[in-house]
Amino acid sequence: MRLENVPLTDIAARFGTPCYVYSSATLTAAFESYREALSGREHLICYAVKANPNLAILSLFARLGAGFDIVSGGELARVIKAGGDPGKVIFSGVGKTSEEMALALTSGIRCFNIESASELTRLNGVAATRGVRAPIAFRVNPDVDAKTHPYISTGLATSKFGIPFEAALPLYRQASTLANIEIIGIDCHIGSQLLDPAPAAEAASRVKWLVETLEKEGITLSHIDVGGGLGIRYRDESVPSVADYLAPILSELADRPERLIVEPGRSLVGDAGGLLTRVITLKHSPAKNFAVVDAAMNDLARPALYDAWHDILPVMPRAAEVPVHSYDIVGPICESGDFLGHDRALALMEGDLLLIRSAGAYGMSMSSNYNSRPRAAEVMVDADSVRLIRAREPVESLYALEFP
């Protein structure tokens, strides 16, 4: 099995396991699919940094002309370090601190997506102390069911995200009276791993009504941000193309002159990355067969967190004489929830190398040091070349900031 032109066995031998591997060509193709779908309209593609914040990935997207959707001051620092343009940065998130606001204002970001009345007041105050006007959009919660996992559904009235739809007009009116606030847009993001364009199109329709109502009141906007959320295929999902997903949204907003902003994350990086891991031990019993591997829930949290499916394949399939068993693929962590896959029909031997597919989004970005496990190395492949883009953590680094 290869990634682009490079055998995965070579990568594992050189960098060890567990190890995240990414395809430069796949990342580029995914970005270009958005650019092509939006080619008939003024737009900005803002990569959602939380999906995978590695500097090499941010740098690749920056070179392609991307903007960035961030949710913390740390993500802003990463974007700047990677060569991203702060003027193309959208700052989302429900809990921006005054310090993060000040950093973003100093850096000259494009827009803050405001998610509460309290945040609006605080940002106005922070901007006033610096003698500037803060560019804002309100993240409006349209109360649309995204039909996705409840943990990643963000558009319902019960969500912590955004402001209620009925509160949007009063808040825009309030914002228009504040001396250190500049209204430039509106934002809406209803969830992640979306496979049906209908909910997003419905949300865009509701946002359009707000835009037109604001315009009648003399509040004009320069952009409409429709968020991100397009899903990928993990198992047997039917996933629309980028063009098919965006088509009904573009149709809803076809007569609006504002720049369109999209915030894709998973759909840009999910399929571009995988996690290499090696079988440590095979355990057979009448009740269950376990393949214990050197990756664990600290490396890839999605199966334990969401009961998510990732395809798991042998890098070098075994010959027919090795029996196929139904294995639970589990890690060494002392938790029964430490699994990467249940009931996988595989022919395995100890030492075999496995690839966990579609792990480029929310894999490394959600990893941790639970059980004092160093986080994995990350590698970028570009045709025939292989480049280490994050070194494996040495154990000593795990307690370097602690004091006995």
C-alpha cells in the first residue's frame, strides 16, 4: 500500500508508529474543488483550523490562497507562523477572552463572529482601549436540524453556539450604535459531517431574509458566511460532491452581491490523512479476538468519543494460510473505551502494519498525552518525497513544564 508514490512500509520503518501520514496532492485537490465550485462568485475559502492545525497543512493552504477560520488565540498564532494572512482570518467561538480579542485586533484579522450579547459588549470595550473599530458578524443560530451526530450539531435552538434567530435583528441594531464596532457580515454554521445539502440551504434561506431585512434598515453587509460542515465517507455514507453540496446554497443566494465565505475543515483534510499503527499482540478467546496495536484513543479519539467508524486495512495483506478472525482493534490504554475499531474481519500476525483511513481531520488535533503517551509523528508525502512535519514527542517533554 502506498501514499502517492511512497510505500507506507518505508514511512513506518523511517519514522516509527503510530504515525500520521498526509497526502499533499489530496489536500490540494480538495481545496481546488471548493475554488472550482465557487468560481462564478466572489468568495473566500476559510479553512477551519481546528480540523488539523499542523503548520505544514496551514502553510499549504495559505499558498493556495486560503483564509482561515479560528477558534482560539493559539490557532491565530499558528496561522501567522505558517504564513497565513491575518486579513483573511475569521475568529469564531463562544468563549473569546479579552486577551484573545486584543491579539486578533492587533494582528488585523478580517472579522470576529460574535456569538452573544456579552461578547459584543466586551469586544467593543477591548477595541475602545486600542482606539480601533472591531469588524464583526453575528453567528446566527437558524434552529435548523443538521441531521448529524448530536455532539457536532450546532444549529439547533438548544446549542451553545450562535445567537437565537429572533435575537439577531435587535443585536445588529445595538451593534450599529457602538462606536468601536464595524458591522461587515453575517455567519451561520449548523454542524459537521453534513451529508445532505438541504439543511444548509434552508439555513442560507433564513440568513438571506435577515440580510434583506438589515438592508432595509440601512445596515449593509460585505459578506455572508455560510460556514462549513460538508462530510466525508468513512464507511458507506453517500457524500455529495463539493459542487453538489454548495449548489442549493448558491442558488438561494444567487441574487445577493455580498462576498460568500465558506469554512470547510473535515472535507479538506479528512481523506488526506491516515494513521499508521503496528500490531503488538493478538489475543484470542472464545468470546472475543483482540488485536492490540500501538495507537490508542489518545492518538485517535473519534471512535471512543463518537463511536465513529474508520476503515482499518493491512498495509501488506497476509497470504491465505493466515486465518481471518473478527478482531476488535484496541490500544494499550487502561480504558475499556480504548478502541479504534470493532469486529473487523482481518488476517493478522503480530508485527503487522495497519492503516487507519480518513483520519486527517480531528485525529492529531484531538490527540492527548493520556497515560503519559507521547503524541505521534506526522509526515507529509508529496509525490516521491517524504517530509517530517511534526516530530514524535520525547517522553521528557511530557513533564518538562512540571516541578517535583
